Amino acid sequence: TAAFARFLPAWQQVGAQTNAGLDGLAAVIDQLAGVRMPASAVEPLVLATRVRDYSPAMLDELLASGEITWSGAGSISGSDGWIAFHASDSAPWTLAGGAEIEFTDAHRQILETLAGGGAFFFRQLAGGAIAESELKAALWELVWAGWLTGDTFAPVRAMLSGGPGTRTRATPAHRLGSRRRAPRLSRYSVAHAQTRAADPTVAGRWSALPAPEPDSTIRAHHQAELLLNRHGVLTRGAVSAEEVPGGFATLYKVLTAFEDAGRCQRGYFVESLGGAQFAVASTVDRLRSYLDGVDPERPQYRALVLAAADPANPYGAALPWPTRTSDDDGAARPGRKAGALVVLVDGELAWFLERGGRSLLSFTDDPDAHHAAATALAELVGSGRIGSMLVERVNGTPVLDPHARPATMRAARRPEEEPDDRPSAPALVVAALSDAGFARTPRGLRLR
């Protein structure tokens, strides 16, 4: 399984030096089409790790050109939310459709304006008796529910940075059914739209998203192709994590037809994941090269930090979360949560961190793996791609607790020590973080 965890990020071009410019970004988005990701992680932790010269302007240029589009898939908090990207020519196959919400007059006004097609500035949606603040809240509720999109990602960035009036009511991330038809209303005239001061959270032009492909067979066919391209080796767990309509049972029929036609292979490619695994021949050959990629007796300690919800993270999807020896210690449980990070060392899950790093779970007792993980995390913070990090607890133990006091790394590395004499996992983590530059504060270990 560690071989697959090394394979998947590389397959999804994480750290690739070949992707650059608009073409490179478009290729990455093609592979990620339809995946729900936290908006806060999309640029710093997903796109920037796959496109070597990534900049926000590149994403905005692709959106403005109409080559790609984005959709909301549920709000997470007052400012963050789940989003997905889509190639415009295949969007009907990857869009989930609008979630059902309770329509208000503000929602109806926006939907009626957009019903005839075209894209509109917010000032063209405003006007009438509805306050602009109410209309803006309604617009974002429709965005997170998957009804609307914009021709720039700037409003999402403004929401994440705490732009004016960014709090909106939460929209469930799950889909409640097929796309609901918007209420039919009298045509709303925008001829007298009021002018307004620029608000970055509603910048750009807004339009209605297209309806998803209504034919479930056609949709399943294209989704099977997309998922094979995204995951390399497609498993039941990977399909379940993506919440594909109809689940694995629906795709299994399509994948079996692909196998019969010689378009993919079924086999036991990844140990312990069952026999219902599908891959194309070239993928299988590449996966085999990772089976001998790391000698267990001579680990390379290559660390990789990913957003927990990144599809390049196999844990909690194709692979189960590993168990810890102290899973009953009251610590938080890992999950593919917004804001959470995972640190993989040679494909093994070393650390899981909750949003902001407050709670850290360790899955290794190897001091060198801890140091590799801490160094990678410090480099990520130092790059400015994420903000400062404060670690308060390790495996449920406060980092300032005497039991988490770091032993010297010389003692931590002595293989002849009896197991009971070895430093605790919190002590090893604290030592590694301290060596990586995290400073002790009254609340925990912080790196700015």
C-alpha cells in the first residue's frame, strides 16, 4: 500500500516540473475535473503543487476564456466552501447539479435574471426592493449550492480573506437529489440596476451553470474514464470518497464493459484492496516501478505535505486510515476534512494535522520520519503558501505536557533501547518540530 501512496501523487503530477503555463494548468484541471476540494486549499495546496509557475492570474485567465469553469459544492463555514473545477466542454458530465434550497425572493430575482443565459455583473442583478446585502448573501448561497458560477476566482479569494460581509448561511455539501427546476417568475428587468461601490466578493460576471447530463448511462461512461485517468488504479474506496452518483456498483458495470473491450484491466494491483480494481496497462507498468521504489531497510525519508482532501492523498479513500497503537487516547480522528493536512513519508502516513495544526496525530515511531515530516511542514509554512501554524496537542497530549518533553535525538535514535524506554510519540514529534524551527509559546509550538 505504501507503493500505491507513493504512486498516486506522482500520477496526479504533484511536484511535477513538466506542468507550466496555461496549458499545464488546463491539463491539471482536466485530471481534477469534478473533484470536490476546499476552496482554501485549491490554489496553495493543490494547483501550486502541480504547476511549477502557478499564479492566480493563470486561473483567472482560463476562467475568463471560457475553457474551464468552477462550481460550489457546499459551504464549510462563514467563508470557506467546497468547490470543483470543470472543463467547459465536458462540464455536463462532471457537474453534480444544483442542490435543493429554500428559495427566497432574493434567490428568485437572481435566477430569473440569469435564466435567459449570458453573464451579468452583480450591479445588474441588484435593484428593486431587495437590499444588496441580502442579495449578495443569496448569491453566495446559490454559488455554494451549485447553481451559479463566475468568470473569475477573485470573489472566492476575497471571501477566504475575509472580505466585507463574507458570512453566509451554510449549504449542505451533499446533493439532495437531481437538479431542481428554478421557480418560473415574471421577467425581471435590469434596465434600472443601481450602481454600487466595488465589492471584491461579488466581482466579475455571474452566470447559471449548465444542467448535468440527464442520461445516467452516458454520465457513468464518462465518469469511469475520468476516474481511471485521475486515480490510475480505480478502487471501490476511491469511488466512494468522490461520492459518485450510483456509487461503485454503477461504475462497475461500465468498467467491466471497458475490460471486455480491452480498454482496461481488472486485477489485484494493490494489496488488501480487493479484486475489484481497474487500471489501464500503462498504469500497471508504472505502478510496478513503485513497488521497489523504497528499500524498507534503507528508507529515503521523502516527505510530502498534502491537503487531506486532495485526491492525491490515498488515505481515507483508496487506502484506509492506518490505526495508531493509542487510538483510544481521546485524540481527534483523521478524515478528509477541509483545512486538514497529511504528511506522507515514503508513502507512509506519518502525520495528520487538523486545520491550523492545533491537533497532530502521529502514525510512526521512526525519529527520522518525524524529522522529515517536520522539515516538509516548516518549508510549506516558510513558502507562504499557508499561514502560521500552532501545534497544541500531539495524539491528544498537550505539547507543553511533561510527557511530551523532547528527549535528545541521540537517545531517540538508539535502536538498542528497550521499547518501554523509547521516547513517547509526542516527545518525538515535539523534538522534530523544535528542530525544524517551531518555537515554544504559552499555547504550544508555533511557526510563522
